[in-house]
Amino acid sequence: MDEESVEELSHAGPEVPGNVTRHFANVVRIATTISDISLLFGSVYPVGLQGEDSQGRGECLVHMSPQAAKSLFLLLRDQLRKYEERWELKIPVHPDMADKYGADL
């Protein structure tokens, strides 16, 4: 990795005002109605000495209009394409997800 890439990595992410709460999420549950889409972001982590069990909790609930959700989808797809191109890699997805939804951006 070149020096410029390392510098960019250390400054990754947009500037966020101090009053904005940050959350880490490695799972998301999605629910829809005719008028909105709800995203419940959360985290799942192993418990026990061998990690045989896991626990999770919802951290952040976001409600969006279908139009805003579709815009988010298009923007995320574009950013993920750029990420894969820039770093010359393919982001892996679980085989079940790839079978059901496809793995290509």
C-alpha cells in the first residue's frame, strides 16, 4: 500500500458534528410498510469462552420513505463499486445471500 493510501485511510469517513451519536453495526433488520422502510441496525457478538453462543442488540432504528431508501441503495451501491475498484478486491458475501440476491454490484 502506498503512502498516500495510508494517509487517506487514517482520515477515512466524513466529518461529523460532535452532537451526533456514532454506532457500530454488523447486522441490520429491515421491515417495510406501504409508506416507509425501517432499518434496525445492531451488533451481534460472541459470548462464552468458545464463542459457541452469540448475543445481539438493536442500536439504532431509522425510518425512511421508499424514495429515500432507494436513493440510499443507489448511493451505497455506487460507493461499494468504487471501493472494490480502488482497492482491487471483491467484498465477500455469505453464499446464501449471494444465491438469493446476487453478489455483483
